[in-house]
Amino acid sequence: MTINKQHDILSVALKLFAERGYDGTTIPMIAKKAKVGTGTLYHYFKSKESLVNFLFQSCIEKFSEVMQKDFPYSTTDVPEQFRHVFFQMVKFTKIDIHALLFIDSHVNQYYLNEQSNKVFNDFLNVLRELLDKGIVQGVIVNLPSDALIAIVYGAFVRLYKIIEAGELEESEEIINGVEECCWNAIRI
Amino acid sequence: MTINKQHDILSVALKLFAERGYDGTTIPMIAKKAKVGTGTLYHYFKSKESLVNFLFQSCIEKFSEVMQKDFPYSTTDVPEQFRHVFFQMVKFTKIDIHALLFIDSHVNQYYLNEQSNKVFNDFLNVLRELLDKGIVQGVIVNLPSDALIAIVYGAFVRLYKIIEAGELEESEEIINGVEECCWNAIRI
Amino acid sequence: MTINKQHDILSVALKLFAERGYDGTTIPMIAKKAKVGTGTLYHYFKSKESLVNFLFQSCIEKFSEVMQKDFPYSTTDVPEQFRHVFFQMVKFTKIDIHALLFIDSHVNQYYLNEQSNKVFNDFLNVLRELLDKGIVQGVIVNLPSDALIAIVYGAFVRLYKIIEAGELEESEEIINGVEECCWNAIRI
Amino acid sequence: MTINKQHDILSVALKLFAERGYDGTTIPMIAKKAKVGTGTLYHYFKSKESLVNFLFQSCIEKFSEVMQKDFPYSTTDVPEQFRHVFFQMVKFTKIDIHALLFIDSHVNQYYLNEQSNKVFNDFLNVLRELLDKGIVQGVIVNLPSDALIAIVYGAFVRLYKIIEAGELEESEEIINGVEECCWNAIRI
DNA sequence: CATGAATGAGACTTCATTCAT
DNA sequence: AATGAATGAAGTCTCATTCAT
């Protein structure tokens, strides 16, 4: 038996939601894989919706934390800061790729509540600020920061989707290459 | 009455699948929006699964057609060819953004059959060839072509996701800028 | 094309009802096997129920006709009359075994109307009279005629069920033997 | 509340299947009569088909058990053994007439699986052996044992069908009379 | 806390029947 | 007369949720 059933439920649910989507994942599926009774699930979460929202918010939170860990506030060198953020994203993904894919496929869905949407938007703001600073400094192309995020984040997520699907094997070389690509995409 | 009920069903289903996912979309939902009886749907498609597979394959087919339309075979200039493909993708998306988002969110899902997966893979091969040619010519960075596709396609799709979500307004300026970004990402 | 669609519908329906029962047989099944459109069926019969009732009544009628054909009214010899009826039943079954099995499995069912039930009861009365006469004459055992009919008719139908199922091959020898058995069962 | 919902479901389903046939009986019908939710039915049985197969096999099993209970193995007197089997069938029918009628109307139907067919065939073999022994001893008429079973079993079932339909009142006298008829039918 | 039997709303699907052609 | 597309009621089955143990 595991010490923490809640933890088991969360990690199983995250994986299943990431793989099959919210509606394609059933409570019995989660319960069975987490080796708990279906009723147990309802001791920890009021409903399926509250579970998905809890997961979403805590994933964003962890993602945000990792991304800001050891952030080089001291410097004003945007390329260095971009580099830092990128490799922290890599680090986060290595810890829990399902969290990345879960976030990606659940953003803006009809079952997310206001709080989830707010948390996600706050998270985006951190990135927006970084990029806007680069635009002002003239080191990043002058496009709406949301578009720039879409480019970098879109590329990043899709890369890990094909890695997770087994269509590409992860290697330091490739990751470094992709980082360069992403920076080249948006730098002036 | 509409001339073609099958067409109505397909276009409604495409939109709903793109917005809510396969499992989040119900047959009654589709039927109601398409203004047909639920039974009618089953005159045209054997099952919900056969509907989603039909849609998937025909979307890929259309996408593939548009992308290869007027392709500059005469030249060997990869940048020009890349540019062509990119703007054909833009054209396709303008015709039917739901098709783009539908494809993106349904690739590799458990309800797709072998034929759907094959059709999608064939489609990717066209892109792979183009990029591999560029790598050989030394004008595109030497990374696995799947990674390069992920970068460009991932960026592209995510851009249109936020446009569709109303978080960014489409403009020729932005699209041109993004095209430049994408090319800069992968060129040497 | 067949001359008579109604005939095709009836013969297909009879066979299917006999094999799969009323509820296990669908209108599309019948239409397809009879090579007509489903709508065509409704030109000949008001509803599925009216079709099954029509079939039931016409089967009983034919059965009754055959059984009374060349009936030896001149004699009062019950054994001879019994023999006649038995072999007329054999003759009827040889013409259309499905009719026999259809009648057997549809008697007394909830979808039969009053008229069908009446027709069947009238048919039984003919048999009852014959057996009652034999009882009065002291050549048939003194049991309720319905019980005697159940014995003979039950034996007869079940015999042809296993013949139809391919578990027994019909032969004159066996039929003669069974006739003897049936007579021995009820004679004094 | 009842102690055993599964038992309630089974007994209600047996009765309804016997009366209306498999396709004429719906899951909501069964659930309502058994006073359970429709979903409950699916906790006990995977599908309607698995329910009917389970019922079929357990009915045959019970029937077989009752028929072989206290079988006079010590004697080689076939008439006595026949008599025993017949009255054990009567006993079984008195316990659960629906089981008898259910078996009769569901044999060989398209929804029965291989196991069900096998169980039924094994059951028939017991009867075949008994009759074959009688034929060898020269006390039973020389006809294929399947034909003899058809005669006796067909007569027996049909008798109880009309009793169940209220067209004949059961009495010891009649049952004894019918037993004599059945024996007379097949003895030499 | 933990469970899983129980439930009924609602999912997918079928089918008797109608009707425009 | 003949058709089959169209329909919605009703069938089988699933699933989020509750609750007695």
C-alpha cells in the first residue's frame, strides 16, 4: 500500500487526462489504476471537475515555480534570461512530462473554472513581461508577446509530444539545438 | 432545408470536435446543431468513431492538397519552397481554421484507426522530404526533420489557437512576421 | 425482378420470424432479404404487427386446409382419421416447414390480435372434436383432448425442429415410426 | 430490501424471457420488475447476452441435477428408469416452470454462445444414453434416440405450456396419464 | 478513512414508420 | 407502386456520484 492515496490519484489522473483527455478519462479508470475504490476518490475531490481544476492549477503552479527558480534577476541580459527559462522548462518536463502535456491540452476548456483560467493567465504574464522587456531592449522581434509565446511554447510542447509518442528520442544535442532554433525565431 | 445534410453534419462535427474534443462532443449535440435527427447521422456514418476517422482523413487530404497547390517544383530554392508551404498553410487555415485545430487535437488518439494514422504519416513525409532536402543543401539546421516540423508546425498551430480564442487578432503583418520567425528558427 | 413482391415479403418474413422470432426480426432485415425498399413493405402491410398477424392467420388457414383435405368423412374409424390427419401434417410441413415452426413459436404471443387467437382456437377445435370422438368410442385414452393434442402436436413439432436444425435426417421410415409412436401414445 | 439482488434479477429475467422471448424483453423491463436500477443489472452481468447465457446454462444444470437425482442405477429396468426421469422432470417443472419454458424457447438461438450449446448437448447425451440402452434391450422402439427424445420431451413441454397458459389444469391424474402415454409412445 | 454496490441520467445506436420523390 | 432518406422514440450500456457498511 502506498502512503499517500491522494498522491496516487493525482498522478494517475494527470497521466490519463494527458493521454486521453478529460472526457475520455473516467473515474473508474482513474480509481482502478490508482488502486483505490471509486468512493475514495470522492473523499479527496468533490467531483471530477474539481479534480481536473485542482490538477490544472497545481501543474501551473509547479511549472511557474520551476521556471522562476534561480532566475537571473541580477542581469538584464534577455537572451540569458530566455535561455534560463527555456532550460527550466526542459527540467520541468523531465520531471513530469505528463504535466506539460496535460496543461497544453486542457487550457481554455469548458470544464475549467475562473480560478484555473486566472492562474494560467498570471503564468503567461510572467512570460509576456520577459518578452516585452526584450522587445523594448530591441533584442526580440517586435511582434505581440502572445504571438511570440505561441511560437516558442508551441514549438516546445510539440517537440515533447513527439518525444512522448516515441517518434523522436530525446538527447541533449537535440534540446540544445531546439533552444537555439527557438531563440533564433524571436531574436532580432 | 439544406441541400446536403451530410455536409452540415460534417461541418458541425468538425467544429465541435475541434472545440470540445471527441469525447466531449455527443451525437445529440451534433445532430441538434446540424438540425437533423440523431438517426440521420447514422445513415451517413456507421458510428461516431467512423465519423471522426472520416473527418480526420478528409481534413488531412484537403490540407495536403492545399499545401501542395502550385508548389514551386521548378526551383530548388528551399527557402522559397518553405515560404510557399507556410503561406498555403495560412490559406488553408483561413478557409477552415477548425480543420487545423481538429487535426492538431486528434492526432494519435485512441479512436483513430490505422488508415487515419497512415494518412497522417504520409502527410508528414511530404514535409520531412522538403526539410531533409534543405538540410542536405546546408540551408536548414541539421536536426531531425521531425523536430523541425514540430517547431514550425507547433508554432503555427498554437498561433492560430490563440487567434481562434480571441486572444490575438490576425493581421497580415503578424502572419508575415511569424513566417519570418519560423524560417529564422530553422535556417542556418 | 419477381412478379409478386407481396409474396416475396411474406415468404421472407415467415422464414425470419420462424428462425429469430418476431422481436428478433427487423423490418430492414425483411426488406433487404426480400429485395424491396422498407417503404414498399408498408404498401402491403399497415405495420409490423399487422404483418405478423396476417402471416399467422394465413398459415393457420393453410394448415387447416391441408389437414382437412380428403378427410375420410365416410368412415367412423378414428385410427384411420388420425392417420390421415398426421400424414396431412407431414405433407404441410414438407411444403413449408417454416410455417409450422412459425405457428409454433408465435402462438399466444403478446403481439397477436384477437382474430389471430380466434383463428387458432377454431383450428384446435377441429382436432379436439376428432379426439373427443375417439374417446367416446373408447379407442383413445380418456384424458382432456387438449392434453392429447399437446402430446401429439408437441411431439410432431419438436421432431421437425430437430430435422430443421439438421440434427436428424428426415426419412419415410422415421416419419412412419413416429406416426406409430404418436398413435400408440394416445390409443387405448 | 431484498437480501440478494442478483437472485431477483435472475428470477425476473427468467420469467420474462420465458414469456416474451429474449428480444421481446428489455433491460428496463427486467430492472423495473426486479426493483433495481438498470445500472445495477450491469454490475452482475456484462451484457444482456451474457445474462441470457448465464441463465440458460444454470437452468440446464439445475434441470440435469434434478433429473439425475436418486436415479435408480442399481436396476437395469429401463421402464423404471424412464418413469423416474419423467417424474423428476415433473418435479423440476413444479419448482420452476419458467425454467422449463425458458430452456425450450431459447435452445439453438443466435444469441447463445458455444458454451451454452455445449452444456445443452451434454444434457441431451444423458437422455440419449438411457434411450439407447432401452433400444438395445429391445424394450424401446428402434428409432434414432433424438427422435424419441423429441417425442417425449416435445409432448412434455407442450403439456406444460398449455398448463401455464391456463388452458389445462394440472392434476396428478393427468400427469400420470401423460406419463403412461409417453411411455406407450416409445415402448415396443 | 475506505470501499464498491447501487443508481439514473444520459451516452451511443437501432428501428418502426413516414413521406417526398 | 416503389423507394430509401429522415426521424425520434426506445433500446443497450456507461459513468459520475452517493451511501451503507
